[in-house]
Amino acid sequence: MIDIRDIEATAKRLEGTAVRTPLLRNHALDAAAGGTVLVKPECLQVTGSFKIRGAYNFLSQLTPEEAQRGVVAFSSGNHAQGVAAAGAMLGVHTAIVMPEDAPRAKLENTRRLGGEVITYDRYTGDREAIARDLANERGAVVVPSYDHDYIIAGQGTVGLEIARQCQELGVSPDHVLVCCGGGGLVSGSAVALKHHFPDAKVHSVEPEEFDDTARSLRSGKHEHVADSARSICDALQAHTPGKLTFDIMKRLLSEGLTVSDDEVRGAMRFAFQNLKLVVEPGGAAALAALLAHKLDTAGKTTVVVVSGGNVDKELYAEIQRSG
Amino acid sequence: MIDIRDIEATAKRLEGTAVRTPLLRNHALDAAAGGTVLVKPECLQVTGSFKIRGAYNFLSQLTPEEAQRGVVAFSSGNHAQGVAAAGAMLGVHTAIVMPEDAPRAKLENTRRLGGEVITYDRYTGDREAIARDLANERGAVVVPSYDHDYIIAGQGTVGLEIARQCQELGVSPDHVLVCCGGGGLVSGSAVALKHHFPDAKVHSVEPEEFDDTARSLRSGKHEHVADSARSICDALQAHTPGKLTFDIMKRLLSEGLTVSDDEVRGAMRFAFQNLKLVVEPGGAAALAALLAHKLDTAGKTTVVVVSGGNVDKELYAEIQRSG
């Protein structure tokens, strides 16, 4: 299991690659929470989401032989862009299996970054099998989306930055809200955050129908979501927590929270109107939990990770219009 | 004429009021410029634009008697919100004369912040006369939009932050692009920037039909724009440079640049797609100049100020759709 030293070493490895995103404050957000809110806008990250952190960390540790054979990944889009960008930086060929209905922005950006894109049907295809077959055929390494120490440590640099930025500001976070698909971001971040702020409560936030982590945290074992589960959050559609990520989450996380698609839409509108940030549905989940008062934030200091901003303009306009 | 000490003192006065916005980098932007680009996103500022800086600096230096009688301002919206927010922080009544066709977001936010809003017709009314009459009636001080040392020093803290952030990053800016209405932001920022980086070229950026500063810089005297001038940039519709601001601009600015409304729209789309920032038309002017290659930025370090993000969702959606 990774510890703070792994994340610190990873942060050094990422210098000059992933940017240190700021920690933002906003009056309207403080007013909505009745306390102090700090926003970590990973939508401002290279490739528009935090995923470059884990992807670069993984690809930079391939052996020369592995690097030469290239890598394969499967992703709804943000991991895809992260892997493609890291591959471009390191000169590694990247092939990425993506759902054919992934946001166009994510498909196009992945290709623009030099990724070879292979599409499949999200509801009938088995992306893991497609990626595995492709990797076997080429002798290529598969870049996991979340369940690998290098990926978890990479995403955990978000939590390390938050901890350091809170120290610089002289504040102690009471709660940290982090969106959760497979759990790479929230588990890695929790390792760094709980090291520096043992009393901070770290919460996963998931779409209502993809509440596998919330239920798994309650039962203490891997729970699964139904195949019929749907959400506007294309980036948060994992069906059960990862093995490694859940081992960390069980140990370090507080209650798992869930949000409805309407709450997510409301958070995207709030981010447009007040934060002036373009946020994608999955990226808005933690903000949605705060704005929908899933936690008591009155008089407290709450950190919210806004994890990505890769959303198609048509969907964005529709969501802004519907408010 | 203000100097670096005035801006440094102002920066101290603004601590805890205006936030220090970050300096962002983005791969797509570097690629578009063929060099290094640093974005100063004042759309992330309290009230969604830099205007709180000058407004707070001005209101915080009222005498107790003046503070009690309240203030009057005229503004297309960003100065209005800045004055209203500063008034709310300092317990000063604020009355603001705004065009009736100002963006709804700006009108609503000004009211929400506690400002008393008086509307007029942008093309037939004389906002200065309306504000002056109101101020006389109430014995209230008028808060100038740009042509006052306190306002210029306040907006100049943007330039001071850029200079310090460039020093922290170990880079020297070759060019700094700043949007320009009456010139408060670009003149104040130039004072700070030229103090720390004498070789940096600071450029004003205006809408094509509101090119009074560009022409005035060329001729060396106050030039005016026609009453028929129109632009999508509601925040940049000054008809001639301010007296104080022009004295500074004449001394410190390099060539004035202009951008078309279409170039502004393109910059707003670029900011959505790549920077994940919500930018209003006037706030996108400097970015538009960069993207439209109004300057040779190849191999250079260019700082672009994105000055505001207060745009109505309908206009925003229309502009995103049109690309």
C-alpha cells in the first residue's frame, strides 16, 4: 500500500509535467456553504483533468523495452487524454479503448494528442477484454485507470498539493470532497491529506446510481452497481471499487456521499455563474454534494476538488439553459 | 502620477479582500503562440473581474463623513459589481448608474451585492451627468471608473502580482497584453510591470471600433471614437483615454492593438475548450489579440490578462454555438 513518501516522490517526478493548480475561494460559494470553501480546480490541469498525473507517473516508469512496445488503456475520456499526453511527452505509442458515445471533446483531444483511439459500445462491449486482447497482440502494457500504485500515487499528488496549500494558507480542512469512479483520486489524495491533517474527513462523492463506493464503505466489502445504472457523469461510471483503492478507502475515508444528475447540473451552472470555471458533469460531483448540503459545512472549512472540465459545448449549453 | 510604492501600498490594503489570482499555463495556448503564454485569470477574482481592486482601494480611503453619505458610480457592470461589493465590505451605501442593456448577470449581481441600480439608455443617455446630478443631490462622492490615482493603483495590483509571479517562476515577460477601456487596468499594471521588468512591452488591446487608445498612442494626443462605434465587448466602450491613464500610457506602453468581435468570439470559444475558463467578451480581448497573432509571440514569453467572466448564459451559448 502506498504511503506519503510515494506521493512525495511522485510529485517530484511530475514537476514540469502536471501543473500545480491553485486553491480558489469565492464569496458566493462561502455563502452557500455557510463556511469557508476552497476549490481545487483540476479542470485547469493540463488535458483538462487530473488524469495526466497518474498516467505520466505510470508511463515514466516503464522499462525501455516496455516503452518501445507502447501501451494500451481503456477510458471514458479523461484517462485517455492523460495517457495520450503522457505518451506524447515520453515518446511512447498509446492505444486507447474508448466508448463510442464518449464526449466528442474527449475523443478528439485524445486523437489530437497522438493517441490511437479504438471505440466500443459502452453498454454491450467489454472494454477490459478488448484492451487485454489488443495488449496481448502487441506485447503492450495496459495502463490501469485507477487500480495501480503508480496511478494512485499520481492522483494522490492532488491531495498533497491541497495539504501544502492549506498549510500555506494556515487553514485546517474539516472536510475534503472528492469525486469517485474507481477511487484512484480519492484514495491517493486521502493518503496525503490524512498524513498532514489526520482529523480531516475525506469523502468520496458518486452519482446516485453508481454508489458502489458509498455502499462498500458501509458494508466493508466490495459492492457492485447494476448494469442498468446510468448517469450524466460519464467519468464516474465504475461498477465496483478497485482492489487497491478500496483497501486505502476502507482505512482512510469517512462516509461516502452521492448526488443526483440534477444536483450535478445545478453545480455546473453554479460554476459557470460564480466560479467562472467550465466543469464537466463528473467534475462537478463534489461541488454538487456541497451545494446540495449533503454535509454540514456551516462554520467549517471544506475543500472541494473539481476534477475535470472536458464537456461538449452542446451538452454544456443544454445544461446552462435548463437552469 | 502614481509609482510602484503606491501600488505596493495598495496591494497591502487589498489583502483579504481581492484574491491573488494564479498565473496559468496551457499546452494548447503555448502551441497557438509558438512560445510560452501565462494567463492571469481575473475572471476568477471576487465579483468575476479585476474591478474590485480599484473600487475597494477608493472606498477604503473615504473620510468617515464621505463614507456615511454613500457613493455614486457609473459602469457597464464590472465596476458596478466592484463598487457594490466594496461598499458591502465597508458598510458604504452604493448607487450605480448602469446601461439598461447591460448584461443581466451584471445588473443582478450588482443588486445582489447591495448596490442601488439606476438604469439609463447607453446610446442616448449621459451617464456621467446622471451620476453627477445624483451625487450632488445626495452629497455623495462619485467613484471614477478609471481616471483616479486610487483606481489606477488598485487595478495596478494585477500588474504587481504578475511581476511577482513571473519572478517566482523565474521568467521575464517579453509582452504583456491587457484589455483597455478607459485604461485603468493597463496603465496601473504598466507602472508595476515596467518597474520590475523594464524591457517588457505592455500593450493595450481594444475592440476595433473603440480604438481610441491605439490611435492616441500613435498621435500622442487624445483621440476619440465615433458615437456610432459598436462592439460585443460591453466592458471596453470608452470613447477616449482618461487624462491620468493616458499620461501613464504615453510614457510606458508599446503599440496599442485592436481586435474584431469575431476574434473575441473565437477567444471565448478557445477559453471554453482549452482553458476551461468562462470569459466575457471584454475579458477575452487580450487573448483574442494573441490568438489572432497581432504580435509575434514565437519563442517569446507573453502574459495575457483575462480581465472578467461576467457574461449572460444566452450570449455565451450563442457564441459557443457559432464556432
